[in-house]
Amino acid sequence: YSFGCAFTYRDEHKDWANYVSPKYKNLEDEVVNNKIYRLSLSDFKKLVVENAEKRATSKHAKSIKGISVEHLMAVILYCNFSRLSYEFSRTFRKLKKNETDEAVKQRNGE
């Protein structure tokens, strides 16, 4: 086990060495098409519907007003899918002692 690398994904940080540019057009595209751990489109759509229903009926909906649906979905995916969170977190760490930071960055970009 090793400590992970810190990356940034914000457009205003494009000139930073640890910037990772988006590969997918949105969260759905990433979740169903990535090469690390995929969910089926039907599972993703089911999760979207469940999330929308919870947001619509939640008495706490106002307190999460500033959080985008995609950010909330990312948290739900990370918490509810153990294998996905395991595989995702591996993209922040060197898998071999001699692995370069650039190789970790490339894997994280997937």
C-alpha cells in the first residue's frame, strides 16, 4: 500500500503538472464505458432514478442544493459499489514501486 497522488480536474488548472483532462463527456459516459470498472447502462439509469426520487422527496433537499447531481451520484457510486471504489482508488496510487507519477496520472485519467 502507498499514499496516493493528488490530481486536479478543474479547467483553471490546465497548466498544472497534476491536471488530468476529462476523457468522457459526462458521468454516465464514464461509468458505462471506462476500462477500470463498468456498470451496465440499466444499472446506472436505475441509480439515477432512485437518486432523483430521493432528492425530490427528501426533507433535506434544500441543504444539498449547492451539490450537483453528478457530484452526488459520484458519492453514491463510490459508497454503494465496493469494487468500483476499490478500483477507482487504485488509480491514485503507484501499483509498483518503480511506477512513475506520469503512469499513475495516465491510469487516473481513465
